[in-house]
Amino acid sequence: MRWNCFDPDRCPLEIKETTYKGKIRRLGKTKGSLTSVPIAKQLAEELVEWKGLCKDSSPKAFIFAGRTGRFLDSSHYRKTVVIPPRAQDSRDAKRLWVEAELLTGIVFGI
């Protein structure tokens, strides 16, 4: 998602494009994929705060960009950042992993 998809006054996120196999596409998986998603005011406030911390917050810049400014690849993110806990790990670790997986799905639309 890019900054031009976010309107802090109205609080929706406009899904205008998707990524697939490392490429940006202007079409979605289904007709309803490219849509407006309402978000909570608190999340909008946090995004405004995040925007102030970003190196590039121009309209075409990605809200969650990698070090090079490119979009984050959800499959790479899930393999390297969201690491599943081992069987011997605590319930809390497993719960946190599930929460991180859910957040990944929300942020990346997967």
C-alpha cells in the first residue's frame, strides 16, 4: 500500500493495487479485491505518526517499505520475520506467532 491510499481525515485505506510474485499489479484476485477498507481512528493516528518517521512519505512511496524503498514481499516477510515457534516453545510464543500471522494477513491482504 502506498501513502496515496491513505486518507487520515476519512480513515479508509484504498486498495488500488496488489503484488504477485514480486510484481505490482493494478488488478485484484477478485472483483472486490480493489476496494476501500475502513480503519479505526486510532490506527489512522498511528499511521500519521508512522508517516512522520518514514524516510519517504511521498504519495507514491510505500507505507511499509523495505530498506530500498520497495514494497515488502509478504512471503519473504513471513519466512524471515514471522518465524513459527518450535513445538517445545511456550503457549505465549505460539499465541504471538498466530497474532503476527493475522497481522501479516491484514497488512498484506493474504
